[in-house]
Amino acid sequence: MDVAVQTTDGVDPLERETIKRVAWRLLPLLMVGYFCNYLDRVNVGMAATTMNQQLGFSNAVFGFGSGLFFFGCFLAAVPSNLILNKLGARRWISRILMAWGILSGLTAFAWNDYSFYAVRFVLGLAEAGYFPGMVLFMTWWFPSLYRSRMMAIFYAAPLISMIIGPPIGSLLLQLEGLAGLHGWQWLFILEALPAVVLCLVFWQILTDRPADAAWLRPEQRAWLAGRLAAERTQREEIRKYSLTETFYNAKVLLLTACNFGNNVTQFALVFFTPLIVKGLGVPTAMIGLVSAVPFLIAALPTIWWGAHSDRTGERTWHVAGPFLLCSAAMAACILIGPSHPVWMMVALILAVLGTWAGQPVFWSLPATLLTGAAAAGGIGMVNAVGLLGGLFGPWIFGLVKDASGSDNVALLCLGLGSIVGAIAVITVGYASRREALPRTAN
């Protein structure tokens, strides 16, 4: 699904100034929210380095419980996005922040596998609407020419959380015994607090639509609203989807399959990277720092890749190429083996880079098809069903590792997820190009 876009050369000063002001006003806030969202979603991976032993969790129990979060997301993401579309982002996102902050902190008080399952599931229900809500929200503010690069900058937030989070987690684990709590309990409690504080910040600062933006000049509001309205009209002239049609449209279903496949791979890597690093013989005190390395290296290339997609107007291979790189790197792990930890880390870095770099470009695709309530429901569905990959990926990784005793065999199996994602998006791109061809008379 490639799109024709203008270059940024010769952009009107009003346009440049408006986009710059919108980006500086909104992106830092959205990124801080996504940073906290991802930190509270995946800090369980760092906690597992001591929690699993203290609570008696096997790899399969931990993988299933970690992934059960995504089943909660699956159930709540579409309704949440439809409510956001109706009520506005300021009120609804503030509610989400408060709920997930409280529930993330309650994870500290899980005492067995079933209580762990329960709190992870409910946390998924609470967090479900943040990411798809932000994807929808950005379509309200950024024209298509800028969307992939803005998504790439937004996507730097979870990468930063994976860079900063593990070292901070390592320090918090050292609070073992303070006030009678384990270190992993302090990790959950203290890392939940920023989300609660952000609830108040979002309520005060976030603006729902360009028409409400008192911080833009009248001519800037008029230009932005007009540009976005023109793009919406152009899409609807090609085809306007109803909300119901969105749920069975072939392209939307393929995009959902793409997101599912990549999430199988991505979240297995996110949750199990600290344990993989531990298995390479890294000392406990260094696990956090070493686990952050792949995400640190992936951050800048991910931003550059999104901007490159906007400049060229190419989408399909900007998604499929990185996913295939990820699969190849994970397959290489079986050949390298744990006796070569440096080369294993190189393969892990390439796998993380591949699974992340294609995602910002991927999320620019639903908005090229859908508008209005259909966009809210479609983005919610692509995210919700795709996040089930976050349930199956860690669970499968844990099952395969328990059965084989090898991280490498588990990585090889999960590399198939990114291949599924690449095939799905290539199919969508091929179908879109065929539709764009002029029809010949019979």
C-alpha cells in the first residue's frame, strides 16, 4: 500500500510553522504517556528475574500471565476507541491513565499464579485504549505527509522505556526487604506512580481537535482543519467505509494479521530479553543495562526509517523489510548458539531493530483507508486482535523454552510471526497497486 505524497521541499511557511507548533505541543506529552504505558506494560519482564523464583513461576506460567494482559486489551480496545471518538481524547485518556496506574501498582501484591493472571488481565482492560487512541488522535492533527515520521517519533517512547526501564528496574530490585516488601514489589509500585500524575497533566493540557486549539493562530487552525478535511474527502471519494464494513474488509483483516504476526515476535522479545541476557551469563547487576542495548541501538534508525517512508511515499517494503530482517536474525540464533554470547547479542539487536522499525510506518496505513467512526473502530480492531500476538508470543516462548531448554529454539519458532506480518502487508500493497491500475475495456 504505497501512497503518493508531496515532498517537504518548498513547503508553505504557514504549513511548516503550524506542523512544528502542533508537534512540539502534542508529541512530548503523548510520548511521556506512551513511555509510562510501555513501562507499566513490560516491567514484568525485569521483575521476573527475581519474582519467578520467589513465587515459584515456571517459564510457561510467567509467559502466559504476562501475555494475558493482551487478552484484556483485545476485549476493550475497540469499545475504548469508539468512546474516545465520541467523548474526545482529553477526558477518556485521562481516565485510562488513572486506571492503569492504580492496577499496575497492584501487581506488586500478586501471591500466586492465579492472582498474577487476574491482575494482568484487568491491567490489559485498563490500558487497552491508550495506544489505539493515540493513533486515532494523531490522524486528527497530522496530515498524511507527516504521519509516518510523527508515528516514528512517538514510537521512540517505548524504545526509551526499554532503554531506561531495565537499569531502573535493576536498581529497584535492590530494595529487597525495605518495609517488608520484595524488590520486585517496589518495582511495580514506584513505576506505577507517574501514570497517576499524568492523568492530571493530560486533563489540563491535551486539546481534542484543531478547532479547539487556542494555542494556534486563527489562520493556522483554519489551514490545518482545511487540510485534514480535504484529505478525508479525498479518501471518502474513493470509498467510504461504514463501521460495520470495517470489521470484514479484506485489507483491514490483512493489516490485523500483519500486526498480530509481528506482535507474536515483538512481545516475546520484550518480555524475555532480560531472561535471555541472563542465560548468556551476564551478572545479575548488569542484566538491566545489557537488556537495554538492543533498544538503544534501535531508537534512531526507527525514527529515520519513518521519515524516509514519508519522503519516498513508499509504505509496503518499509514495513515488510524490517520484519523480514527480524525473522532472519532470530533464525540465526539457532546457528550461533549460547556459546557465542557476543554474536547472540548482535542477532538480538537486529531482531529488535527489525520488529520495531516497521511499526511506525505500519500504523500510517489504516488511516489511508478509513475515516470517522470507521477509523476509530478499524484502528481499534487492528490493535486489539494484533495484541493477541502479545498473548501467544510470550506464552509460546515459555512453552518451547521449558520443553527444549533453549532460548534459541524458542526464538526460531517465534521468528515465523514476523514472516506472517511481512506476507500480509505485501499482499495489501499488491492489492492496492492493482486497484490503482486503469481498467481496460473488454
